[in-house]
Amino acid sequence: MFTQLIRATPRPLILACALALGAAYFAARFPDVPGASAGAYISTFLIALPSAVALFSYLGRRQAALSLLALSAFGYTIETVGVVTGFPYGSFYYGDALGHKLAGLVPYLLPISYAPLVVGAVAASWGSARRPLHALAAALLLVLMDGVLDPGAVSLGFWIWPEGGPYYGVPPTNYAGWLFSGTLAASLLLSIGRWRSPPPPGLLDNAIIALSF
């Protein structure tokens, strides 16, 4: 079974995951190297590119563009509310490792990394006939993804929890917030695009590469 899975995985995806793992090691060991900020923009864009291409192929140019714009606007909105008020994630703020921030609050990079994760979660949760259940399943998967992403992100200073928490310095409220925001984001994505046929595996590429990083 394991051998079959390896053979079924596209070689470019395996290579991309290996490169992401290497890039993460480099970022952790040499966080202050010159050009790190530009590297963050380039790597984030490259990680997101495969899923974006797959989404345009799946939904068409208009619906894919609207979906990504809507998810970007939603991401900025919910994160800005979160930084300012502490809802729904708890008290946190973004560090400087992700580069410049919109209004000094949320990094410009956010939609490039956030939107494809939602796309991947919705694609991976395909199979539920009812949209609310589909959105909830996608949100639960996003929580699991964040359980992998958050410890590394906190360690690298991507975002900071001043009061800390029991899970690698992250409080439980963060995951409750991801369940809430993930359900809304998945519902938004499903309401804009015509997710009527099984989605292509390429929609999962960003999530897999991001988790490797």
C-alpha cells in the first residue's frame, strides 16, 4: 500500500515538498540572512501557485478569481478583527518575520498563504452532499493543519501569543477560532464557486507543501 501511494504521488510534488522542508530548515537556522524578507514573498507565492492554477482550471477564470479575492478579503478582515479585539483566536499579534503589514496589523502575505489552505481543505473534504457539513469538515481539517503549522510559525516569530499557551506556546482559543473562521471561509468558497464535480488532486498541493514546510 505504501509503495502504491509513493508511486501515485507526482514527482514534482515530492520534489516541492523536499524543497519546502529544506527551505524551512534554512529559515530556522538563518533567520537574519540578507534577503530573507524577499525570500519569504517568493517562497510563499511559489507554494501557493500549484493550487491556484488547479483552481482556475477547475472553476474557470471568473469564479476562481472571485473565490480567491473573496477569501483574501475575508482573511484580512477576520485577522484584523482578531489582532485588534482578540476574537475569535485570542490575544495575538503578527511579528516582523512575514514582512510589511496592512495598516500595521496583518501581513500583506496573508491571503497568498491562507486562501490556498482553505481551497485544499475544501477539496480534501469533498464527498458530503450537504454544504454545511462540507464546510464543517473542511474547517476541522484546517484546525488539524494549523496544529502542524502554528508551532513552527510561533518559533519563527511569524505571530506571537503574549500570554502563551499549553500547545507549543499556543492557547486552545486559537483552534476554536480556526474552527469558527474556517467554517465561514469554507462556506464562502463553496457559495461562490460551482463545486459540483470531484475536485482535481492539484487543489491539495499547496496544503501538502505548506505542511512540509
